[in-house]
Amino acid sequence: MFNFTGKVAVVTGGGGVLCSIFSRALASYGAKVAVLDLNFEAAQRVAEDIRTNGGEALAVQCDVLSRESVLKAAERVQEVFGEWDILINGAGGNHPRGTLSREFFEPGDLEQKETFFDLDLEGFRFVFDLNLLGTIIPTQVFGREMARRGKGVIITIASMAAFRALTRVPAYAAAKAAVANFTQWLAVYLGKSGVRVNAIAPGFFLTQQNYRLLVAEDGSFTPRAQKILAHTPMGRLGEPQELIGTLLWLCDDEASGFVTGAIIPVDGGFLAYAGV
Ligand SMILES: NC(=O)c1ccc[n+]([C@@H]2O[C@H](COP(=O)([O-])OP(=O)(O)OC[C@H]3O[C@@H](n4cnc5c(N)ncnc54)[C@H](O)[C@@H]3O)[C@@H](O)[C@H]2O)c1
């Protein structure tokens, strides 16, 4: 159904769990894929794997929080593949430094426990910046050329936390809400430019960045994971491959040419479920 032959896709965080799968999927439908990641080895593994399977891929080390680093990455992509058509802003995630150990404040916590009131601001800033500025900086750098050429697709990654303030992750929730809002803002701003901007809002998929929140040391699901399952009408976590259809649809101008400013949940019904 899909054919991205002749297109160049840039995927930030392309060495990670979800975005390595995104990179492979785009390559398998013909796109040349630039796999950008802070972790160069992870990016190399993904690019090599794509090439082994007959696709075209380039690994580039890139810190999405540094405009200089992103500009260098763009130069490298331009050198090897030429102009790009698709930008996937995948780098992001939560971090223990921006996470609280308890869901609810209780009297007495102030004396003995870590509370929101003492949350490490550097931790908060790290998570907030990684998700929001880590989307904005690559969008400025790669989006500029798209706007100049009058075509292109930009995809951001939101989260259930963008719609509902998930407990314990105040920085991540605030950042993803901001990413969703920015996606809509940019879609409007670029509405007449020929560049479409949309977000995928994944439900819960087991990956590195949420592993510690969802899986206990003995390998069983944590109480938090059990709550998520109970609140997911389909009764299970998502499989990363289940995001691919939405990704390809949003990247394909023929399939979604009139779709911009949308935030598409892929969540087994989590968002729709009121709990009763
Ligand atoms: N896993 C889930 O259930 C879930 C749910 C909703 C949204 N998301 C979002 O999906 C995206 C991908 O997450 P994932 O679960 O695959 O996580 P992951 O940790 O497997 O991948 C994230 C990748 O980003 C890279 N990265 C981190 N900091 C970077 C930086 N400064 N510059 C460049 N690259 C950097 C990491 O090296 C890693 O390869 C994130 O934005 C995450 O917030 C994930």
C-alpha cells in the first residue's frame, strides 16, 4: 500500500525501542532513513540492520538538545541523502530524576519522604527539555528546509500523559502536554506551507524508558502496570509494531494529505475509558 521510494526520512531517537522500529518500517517501504541518536552505537546497529535487509540507512550521532549538533547532523544527511521529506521527532522519554516515588501526597510525607515540593528541579528541567526542546530544535533545523521547499511531513510523539496528567511523572506529563500543544500550533502556523504536522500519542508500550515503572525486579508487572492494564479496555500493553500503521499513514501524503494538527491515540482504548 505504501511506497516511500525516493523519500528521505530523518528519525531522532532512532536507536531507541519505538523509533528503531519506525526507522526499519520506513526503510522497508523504500525510504532512505537517517537514524539520529545521542547513542551512536544504537543508531549504527539500527542502520546496519536496515542495510543488511536491503534498505538504505545512515547513522548519525546527534544531541537533539544542541542546535549545533542538530545542524551538523542535517549537514551530514544533506551530504549523503540530499533533502529530506519526513521528520520523526522520536527522541524523548522520562527519567527517574523527574519522577516521584508516590502517587498521592499524604500528611507526614513532608518530614520523611521525597515529595513534589522537593523535586530536583534539574531533573524536572532535564525531562521537560528533552521532550519539548528536543522536539522544537530538530523541527526548527529540519523543518526550515521543508517550509522552503513547500512540502514535508513532521511527526511528533506525544503520550497519554499529554491528555491526562499521569501520576508520579510531573515533568514528563507537562512536557508531553506541551509537545501536543506545540504540534497543533505548528500545524496551524505551517497550514499554508505544504508541510503537515501531526502527533502520535502512544498508549503503554514496554520500552527502556518506562521499564522500571512497569516491571518489578522479579519480572512481574508493578502495581502501576497492573493499574494501566485494568484501565486499558483491550487489557494489554501495546506492541511497538502496532504503531507502524499510524506512522506510515501520517507520512503518506496520498493517505493523509488533508490531516494536519491531529494527535492520534494508539492506546487500546485507554484514553476513551472513564474507568466505569
Ligand atoms: N514506550 C512508551 O510506552 C511510550 C509511550 C508514549 C510515548 N513514548 C515516547 O516515544 C518516544 C520513544 O520512546 P521509547 O519508548 O522508544 O524510548 P527509548 O528510550 O527506547 O528511546 C529513546 C531514544 O532517544 C535517544 N535519546 C535520548 N536523549 C537524546 C538526545 N538528547 N538526543 C538524541 N537522542 C536522544 C536515546 O538514546 C534512545 O535511543 C519518546 O518520545 C517517548 O516519550 C513512549
